Amino acid sequence: MGGSDAASASDAMDGSENEGFDIATVDGPALTPEISGIVGLCITSLLWVIVSWRLLYHYSGWCSNCFNRPKDDERNLPRMDGLTTKRILHGLLWTAMVVEGVAYADMVATNSSNKLNYTLLDIIGRGILEFSTFIIGTVHWFNIISHARAGEKKLAFTFFPAILAIVTIAVTVSSTFEAVALLHGGYESVHEFRATSQIHRVTLLVESAGWGIHAIIVTICCKMVYKGISSLPTFSQVRSEAKRNIINKMIIPMVFCALSYALRSGWMAADFASRIVSPETTFEAGLGWWIGNCWIPTFIPSIMLLYSIRKRDRETGSMDSARENLIQSPHAESLGNPFQSFQQALQDFEDEDLSLSNKK
């Protein structure tokens, strides 16, 4: 009798631990919350370590002292104090990795998709913090282009960041309502919430549109940079290897970010459609969902943005200054030697490559 009661208690405990996860409802190959949590925790831990290092680098001179680099004042360079888009981006990304790491750890510990880890991971982590972080990165790129091409297409430099701000507000508001509905709406489990909640469907639609718009705007930004570089008067005279080196370093982060945002948008749109057609089935625990909507669109843009803004503000030889030199075509045309700005940009990149090879 006692053994039967113990078995019943054990079964009840197992049922409560796996609350919100029913592998039979998953559309396609499925992953248990424990496996998903382990993989996600590894990814977020790696990103957290990298972001923490870069955060220290941007907020202090600690890394400069460690590697015996010359201080900014010794190089007669102005150093920007206070909050900048680079520092805000690092701070938001660091916070996102902490929140998502806690959610993944809870998934591993409980082997369940419960209200706590769903709120932390899907709503606060990816829905609010990641989206805002990547928006800041795109705004930073637009600021670089606007400074380098002063007087050109001023409407575009105002219009697109304004659209991004509106989209960010919409995604944040819808995610906030979703969190409130999940926690105080009387739903028994996350699965029930996903299957029956109207606010969840609205949030899927809003986020899908938001990530899609973001991908389009990053693509436009990328096109503007490429056109600015290729329109330089002496661009055709530069050797092909140098062209490829410079364009790759500027364009590749934008291309990969745009593709990642589009990928997440597509998965969310597909999940929204599946909720309409077949509410009882879900993409949100399948292998494709975790890879295509969660891990790739988190890891790749994070690495690309960290690479793109790796230099301190106002530091010489940075991608920012090099990009400004490259796409500042009105200034280049006014110089006695129009090749001068391009030569300076080439020298910046060559100095950077030389310093990296010396470290190796």
C-alpha cells in the first residue's frame, strides 16, 4: 500500500515537473526542455563571457592597461565619456544573456516549460531585451552613415530610426501584455496559454512583423553603405583584394544580421499560421524552432554586432572611422587628391590587420 502511494506521488511529481510540455503536440522533431536548456545555456554562457569582457573594455581602460596599449590621451585622441550606443548595446546584451541564462538553467533543473522560464526566455529575453539590443545596433550603423554623409538623404537617416523606435515600442507593449496574461490569466500551463490565448497570437504577429521590418531596414542600410563605398571616384583603381577586404568587413555583419532577423520573422509567422490552422499543435518545442528561431538569431547577430562595434568610441583605426572615410563621398570629391580618404581607410585596415597578426 505504501509502495503504491509512493509510486502515485512520484507520477504526480513527474507530471507537475513536465507541466506545459506535451511532446505529442509538437509539429516535427521535438526536444525535451532539459536538452533545449542545456544547449541554450551553453550558447548564452559563451555570449555572456564575451559580452562581459567587451563591456569592461568599453566602460574602462582595463583592457588597455592589460595589453600595454597607449592611452587615449597619449595618442591625442578624444575619449567619449558617458552613455553611447555602443555601451548601451553591450549593457542590454549582457542583461539579455543573464535573463536567458536563468531561464535555460530553470529548464534544465525542472525539465519543463513553465511560466517562469517561458516569461524570462521568450517574453523578456528575446521579446524585449534582444529586440531592443539589435535595434540599438542598427541605429548605431545609421548614425555612422549620417555623420559620414552629412547633407545626404537626411530624411532616410531620420525616417528609418523613427520606424525602428515605433516597432520597438509595439513589440515591448505586446510582450508586456503577454507576460501579464500568462501570469495572471488563469492558465494552467504554458501549453494551454499557447493554444488558447489571443494575446499570444497577437504577440507572434507583432514580433514577426517587427523582425521582418528590422531585416528590411538593415538591408537598406547595407545597400546605402555599399553604394557609398562604390561611388568613390577612385574606387575602380583599388586592387581587388583590398576592395574585398574592406567591403567584407563592413557589409558582412549587416548581411548576417538581416538574414538572422528575417529567419526569426519567418518562424514566428509560420507559428502564427499554425495557431490559426491547428491550435493544438505547436512549433515552439520542435528542433527547427529552437535552431531557426532561438539559437541562430540570437548567436549570429550578437557576434556580428560585437565584432562591428569592437573598437572604443573615437578610437583610431576603428571600423567607424574607416567607414566614415570610405563613404564620405562629398568630402572626398572636394579634396585635391580624391584618393586620400580611401588611402587613409586602407591604412586603417592594414594597421588593424598587422596588429592582429602580431598578437598571433
